[in-house]
Amino acid sequence: MSQSQQSDAENRLQSLQRLTETALGRWHQLSFRRRTSIVTAVLLSGLLLAFLTSGGRSLPDGVTAAPVEPRTLNMEVRAQGTLRAHRQMSVYPRVTGTVVDIAEAAAESNGRVARGETIVTLDDEDIRIEVEDAEASLWGAKAELASALGRYHRAIQQRDRAERLYREDLIPRDERDQERAHYEDMKAALETARSHVRQAEIRLEQARDKLEHTEVRSPIDGRILSLSAELGDRVAPGGQAPVFTVAAALDPMELRLEVNEADIGKIRSGQRIRFNVEAYRQADFHATVRRVLPGGYERRGVQVYEVRADADNPDHRLMPGMSVQARIQIEQTEPQPAIPLRALVFEPESDRLLESHEDTLRALRDEGRNIIWIQDRSGEIRPVGVGLGEQDDEYAALTETPWSEDDAEGIRVLFYE
């Protein structure tokens, strides 16, 4: 740079500094209200300029525009069901009685119990009396058997003696026949006595069995899930509710789902399941299909089939009896152009925009097309008709569009946030 050019630059810089100082001095001389008015005017001018340059096509508040992009869809089957513990067993009493004791483990939440452990004890006073009566009856029957056995042996001796004397013509035939008849009577009496002993033994065995069952025991090692009986309750076999329910384990749980006939052919062992329960609505739990039961049944007029799955429950938040809303993952599609499901229900709130496309909307509805609203490359907002394919919880695949693949990059679909 020459010396003259450097001098000119310094002069221009000094002039600019003097102009800036003059402008700032005049700005500070203005009143606060006057300065506020100037700032507001500048801002409004900027907003107006932005609006004019956008052609009046900016998105309304609360509306989102998303590009049409290839997406992998998760194809799922929805089902409802309940949770159960594996090897869950309901235990009923074998005898009628009044509850007089409940084990401490049963009263605790998720109390652990061992196989054969007494959970509920019933009053046994009446049954002990039955046992004593049965024992006395057995002793009486055995005494009767001993007496009958002695009479039977004497009858054998008398019959044999009469046979010998009759052969020697020492007694008449009638006397011999009389001894024979007496022997048959004693033989029958012996069989009757033996029968009475067997009956008394059975009665005693039944009484002792009843006495043993006044203690209601756990059939397996596990946890007490529920306890219906309380002290003083009168319980009986075949009651409406079990005395208690026990399960071998709570992890994993068993998930039992009802799947409609139309979807059951898609279910296979090993498929993954996502499910929710009312107690933890925001949490996703996971399970794996174990088997599909072949026998169907009708539920509210629809044929359904039961699907059983193993559900992970490491922290024991899931409990037996919980209702489940489940989604069985069938497959994942290949990436394909898709739009959010919310775009299918979007409609602008602007009456002016709707009126300007009234003819287009009417034609699309008459054709039975799926209508979505888009913003194209130029920024124009307008309705178009599309064809839809497979859907998951969030997106629907596009099978037919009014734009070409080259124009797809400039298309954005609209939906409410």
C-alpha cells in the first residue's frame, strides 16, 4: 500500500469514528420513550420482511413438519392378558374345621415356605374324639375276632370227631350233620369278625388321616401369594376360596395372553413381547413366547387362543393377577418411506387455507384417498392423497405418492406436536 492510500484510509476511519460518536451522542439525547419506539419499529420491520420473503407460508404454532424418510417398521400383534406365577397352586382344606393358628411365614408379605410346612392349623378336638372312638371299635372288633376264631377251631374239632364216630356207626347221621352245620356257622361268624376288623381299621385310618389334615401344609417350596383364611374362620373342602395360594417362584413370571383368531397364525415360540401393567404405566416389561395352546375358545363373540410366555421379573415389581396390555413383535420390515400416524389426522385450523383447497379435498375424499397435508420445496402448504401400507405404533408406510422420488427430499408432512 502506498503512502497516499494509507493516508486516505486513516482519514476515512477518523470520519467514521466522528460519525459514530455523533450518532451515539444524538441517541443518548433522545428520551427513553423515543428510543423504545425506534427499537420496536425496527423489530416489526424485520418481522414483516421475514413474512413477506416467506410468501406467507410459515407454519402455524404447534405444527411440526417432518421429512418423508425410509424407516424400519416394527410389526406387532396386540393382546391382553394376566400374569401368573410359575407353578402357582391354590390349596384347599381336606377337612372341615375352624382356623386356630396361622404360620408366621404365611402372614408376612411374600413369605417363603418349605414343602410340607404347616401354614394353617384347624381345630382338631372333634376329630381326636373320632380317632379315639375308632381305636376302641378296632379293639372290640379284634376281641370279637379272637372269640370267633376260638369257636371256629372248636367247631372243626367237633366236626372231625362226629365224622369219625359216624364212620364207626357210633352216632346217627343226624348228629353228624348237625356238627357239620355248626362248623359252617362258626366259619361264617369268623369271616364276619374278620370283616368287622377290616372295617374298624379303615375307620381308624380315615380318622387319623382327617386328624393329619387339620394341618394344611404347603405342597411345594415357594412363596405365599395370598392368604384367604383368618383366625376363627370356618373352612371346608370345595370352598369358594382357597385357604392360601403358593408359587414356586416370581422370576420369571408366566404371562397368559388372549390372541384373536385372525392373528394367532403369526405367533411363534421365541418371539419377543413388550407389555405394560397399570401399576407402572410408563415402564416397559419384556417377555418371550413359550407356547401357543391349540385349543381356542370364545371371548365376547370372538374366537381367541391362549399364548403363554415367560416374563422377566428380576426386581419382583410384577405380581400375579396383574392385567397386561401386550405387543408381540412379529417382524421388522425393510426400510421404506413412511410418515407419522399423526399426519393422517392433521387438518389446518385456518379456514382460509381450507377454503382455498376445498375442491382438491372434495376430489380426494370422493376417490377414497388417505389425505395428508404437506409443505413442498417452495414452502406451499397443500393437501395430497397417498396410499398406505403396513403400520406400526408410530408410522405408516407409503405405497403411493403424488410426488416423484427426486422431489421427495423437498416434501415435509405436517402434524400437530
